[in-house]
Amino acid sequence: MRALTVVPGTAGSLAVTDVPDPDPGDTHLLVDAIALGVCGTDREITSGEYGWAPEGRERLVLGHESLGRVRTAPPGSDFTAGDLVVGIVRHPDPVPCGACARGEWDMCRNGQYTEHGIKEIDGFGSEQWTIEPGHAVRLDPGLASVGVLMEPTTVVAKAWDHIERINQRAWFDPRTLLVTGAGPIGLLAALLGQQRGLDVHVLDRVTSGIKRQVVEELGATYHSGPVEEVTKALLPEIVIEATGATQVAMAVIATNAHAGTVCLTGVSPAGRRLVIDAGAFNRNLVLENDVVFGSVNANRRHYEQAADALSRADNAWLERLITRRLTLDRAHEAFEPGDHDDIKVVVDLA
């Protein structure tokens, strides 16, 4: 079968290659791939920044944003042929650490976890793939055209889970959410905020186009002005930062509401320096009882929360987030500089 593969650590090695057909044996699901989402992590791997092939192999099958349909399932697995599924990206470490032993592998303490399409396990960028039933999640059949958005939705489901658990420390009745960044993570974070009944605001640097349109179709407010002005005007109790821009992150931390919570989901590039008043930064965090935390990856609980959120969303709105669909033969185009209006690029594998 054909698969999208890369030699980790080697820029320019991305290619569609022939790989052996997967063997599910008696214990795994055999899944016919439908679609694969492409994100910044995939682009970093293809540029040679990181990535780890399976032991004894040179090439890694790329892709962690999956969607497929079960072809065969082992008896007693609770799955049947035709089920719409995604694969959970991260697997617990074999030791395991205390977090992994309790199903919280997204919070692995020793770094010995593995990840499909990233770290030591083939990804989902092939015409078929296999997975243990315990690492597959069933989706509503009505999500066949948009279920590939599941993995990025799990990232924000985890962010929301932790925001709400952290704020059990005190009375918590938030009204305003600010999301910085109108990419897939930001827009899906806004969706989950809208589902919670909040006054949702999204800030991005583009002034017009599809990003503004989908924010307004969600019933949220779109902003493109200076981040400090927007944050000071809104005083949001919750901020989800999804740009990875250092200046944006520092600004929302400095100007959110008292006892506010800032969740950082964007990954900033290393080596960029920014001059800040460290004393004032510390003083504000302490005197305002603020919380700033980072969030990445997800465990099964977050996949289930994400599946529920997508099942309650408007399919037409979700389809607007997929701005380009490519065949496997054209998958390389997903890794080339795109239009600033792109939201999510998907490779169709069916």
C-alpha cells in the first residue's frame, strides 16, 4: 500500500512510498483510512527538526490527525466493521510512570511515551492502518466528512478540562473568553467556549477573509487590533493562546482579568528574545491570583470529550474549517507555504 513517509531529521525526505500492508493479527483493528489532517508538528518533522522512526527503520509513516473506517475488528473489542474511528496519538511509556499507569499519558513524567507519526510508531498517513481497540475512539457516523478535526479538538478539550479543574480552587463563573489565533486550535477552542455559553472573542492578525467569517458564523466577535488594547478592553477571565507568538503570550498574561487563567497551546520558536519587566510580571501574577499553564496532547478522556463536542457542533461550520483537500499524490503541497487564509489542510486517503 501507499503511505506518506519521511526520514526523521532529514529535510526534503518527504515522499509517497510503498510500505507493507498492515497485519492486524488477532488483537488489532484494521482500519481503512479516510483522511489525514496536516498541522505544524508535521511540517516541523518534514523540515528535519525532530521525529523518530520505529526501531530498526529509516522511514516513519507520517501523520497523527486520523480518520478511518473499521474493516475488521477482533471479537469482544466493542467495534464492528463500518465504525468511524480515530486513533489516539500517544501511547503510555512501558515502565510506566505514575501518570501513564493511571491513563494520563498526556502528562507522562519520564518522556518514554511513543506517538503515532511522531515518535517511534508509524502514523496514520497510509491507505490502511492498525491500532489496538483501547487506543481507538468511535465517532458519530454523521462526522464522516469532518471527523479528521478530532485530534486538534482533543487538544482544546484537554485545555478546557484543565481550565475548569484548576478553577475549582475558588468560585468560578467566567463570562468572557479571548482566543488568540484563528487557526484550527484557536477556532476549535472558540467552539468549545461557545458551547459553554461564554462571550467568545477571537483575535488574529488578518483583517478579512474566511477566518473572520467563521468566527462571526459561530456567534463570536472577531478582532484584529493590537493585542494589549483588545485584552484591556475585554478583561477576559479565560484566555487560550494559540499563536505561539511570544509577544502575544506575554501581553495576554499581563492584561487579563484578576484571578484570570491563561492557557498556552501555541509553541513559540526558541531563540527569539523579548525584553519584559520581570518584576511587574511576577507582581501581577501574585497580586491578581492569576494562573498561566501550558497544555499539549490528550488522553482518552479528552478524546471522548472532543467526540461529544464535535457531535454537538454544526457540521456545515466544521466543514468551513477544512479549506483545502488534497489527494495523496499531492500531499507534498500541504507542506509548502500556503495562503494566509488557510485554516486546515487535509489529505484525502479514501
